[in-house]
Amino acid sequence: MTSVETIFRSASDISKKGRVVYKITHDGLSRTVSSSVFLYAWEWDSQTSSVIKSDCCSERYYELQKASSRVQSDLRTMHRIIGRLMLESASFTVDDIIKILSIQGRQQSLSQFMMQRIKMLENQGKEGTAATYLATLNSFMRFRHHQDISLNCIDAFLVKSYETYLLKTGLTRNTTSFYMRVLRSVYNQAAEQGVIEQAKPFGGVYTGVAKTIKRAISVKEIRKIAFADLSNRTQLDFARDMFMFSFYTRGMSFIDIAYLTPGNLRNGYLVYKRHKTGRELRIRWEYCMQRLVSKYQSNCGNYLLPIIMEKDNSRRQYLNCLHRINIHLKELSSLLNIETALTMYVARHSWATIAKNNNIPLSVISEGMGHTSIQTTQIYLASLNDSIIDGANKKIINKVKPYG
């Protein structure tokens, strides 16, 4: 007698997801196999051993549909294996069933699994994360000379060899660590879903984040950039203007600049949500900011600045624009004899450094830049008034004294 029972194992913390597992019993012996389905306790019907899909918002309903389909697919696979074994041999064991399931899981390749994850992330609107997955997959496939590999073949020796390959190409430890962390995350997801057995092959490679030399320039150099005559250098002029707009807006990240629309200007303030954290920031609108926006107003379409020109492929547009701007900023640093190679990031770090050098409290700087990583700072900053941050920004802008 052979049976398969679907069981939900809830997490000890009810606010966290539990996992669906399968209990396979044959000749009085039972084994448990983990599924790739994770649910909240209230999303599982223990009486019918099925996923509850009613009364859900559309996004979660779609995920629950996929979970239900996965459970049904897993059950069909197991019953198919059992049926085949019953035809081929009358003396098979429950371990034979588990072995065949394991072999089928090991046959999935890294690229197949990663492309599934990439598609899922894109469907969820997480284009940035999907792009990092794709970049890592492309890098690993170059290392493998474009030969795919089964997930179960990823071991410590292969991972170390990949790290060595990356270092030989001239990448920094932080860049190699980035690829390793993404690959490790994918491997762990496969292990959590029961596709492979967890062998922890990343223990011998660097997956940390080393401190890097932060690059900032002085007030004098910022002034040199702001007042440079670039009337005959259109591309350099645009790159300079985007750099200065970031500086004036407390080091606003380029992705946030790219997506600004006239609707973000409200009652004398620039109000926007950071793409990175979702946190809302308010910046008092100053003349120097308006001057730059007015300069490009006729070419902006639906946006505040001419970075995204078409509705489709907005991410690719701003990434291409950022790439061009950084190239031209490096050219500008050479033209103006600025030792530090300019990038859009330099604007952000320079604002923070100049603020610090002018005795503006670290708490005000962190709030102004929208930092959210330090919990104790967040609690303290919650009571800060916008006028304190606006005053700090005004003080920094006055140091540069743009456009007279």
C-alpha cells in the first residue's frame, strides 16, 4: 500500500510563512519531502489539504494560484513515479521513490532555475533585482564558456574557481562579492524549494562588503563645476546640470531624478519617494533647482528632466542616460583639472561631506539623504522638522552660491 499525504507545517511565528510538505508512505515506512510552496497559516485548508484562494487581493490571489498549481503538479509527479515503480518492480521501497524525486530535482540546470526567478521578479515589478540576477547569470556563463550546469553540481571547488576567475578579470573584492551573494541567494532558494540538497558551497569565498574609499569634492571644486562655461559643449553641459541638480537636492539618486514629474512639485516643495526604500522625502524648492528644470522644460515630455523620453523601457533609458552622463562627467573632471573622477555618486557624497564639514549634525544629514539603515537614528530623526533640513540644504547651496 502506497500513499501520499499533503501536510502544512506552520512556522512557530504565525506572522511568518510555513511550508507544504509531502508524507510518502509505502509498506508501513514513511518519508517526508519538502515542497517549494510557502504559505501563511490562514492560506491552508487542513481538512481538504489545499490552498485557500478566496477573499484575496489580486496580487496575492495570483501567487496562491501558482502555489496550488505547484502542489497539484508535485502530487502528479509523485503518483506518476509510484505508478511506474509498481509496473517495473513489486519490491520497491519508499527510499526508491525519494531517490527518483531527488534525481529529477538535480536535473534542473542553473540557467533554467535562474531564468524562472528572473521572470518571476519581472512579473512582480522588481526589475532592478531581476537585472542583478541576469548580470550574475551572464557572468557565470562566461566563466563556464556558456556551458550550462546542473544545480546539484555546484560545489565549493566550482564556486572558488569562479571567484578566482572574477578576480583575474580585474574586478574588486566588492564586485566579486556581489556576484557571489547573488549566486548564493539563488542556490539557497533552490535548496529551500527542495530542488537540491543544501551543501553550503560558499563558505570558502568572500561574500562581505569591504569599506571603499569614498569620493567627495570640495566646495571650491563644486563652484568650479557650477560656473564652468560649457555653452559650446552640449553633452558636458547636460552632465554638469544633472550633477548639480543632484547636489542641490541633497544628493538625490539618479533613478529618483529620472522619474520626477511636475506632480512632484507641491506648494514650494519637491516631494518624492525614494525608489530604493519607498521613503517619502520633501525638499524645499530653490531657485537653482528651478533654473535647471526651466532650461530643459521644452524637451521633457511627462517628466521634470529629459532623461526618460518614452513610456516604454524606462529603466533602460535612464540606465543608458546615466552611463553617458558618467562618461561625460569624467571628461569634465579632466577638463576642469579636478583630480577626483566625477560621477553622479560624487554629487551625493559631496553634499554629505560638505554638510559634515560645516558642522551640520549627522542626524540632519542622514534625514536629508533619506537614510533608513540605522534604527536608532531613525527613531531620533522622526521628530525632526523639515525646516531644519531645508535650512541645512540652504546653507550648503549658499556655500556654492550658484548663479549669483
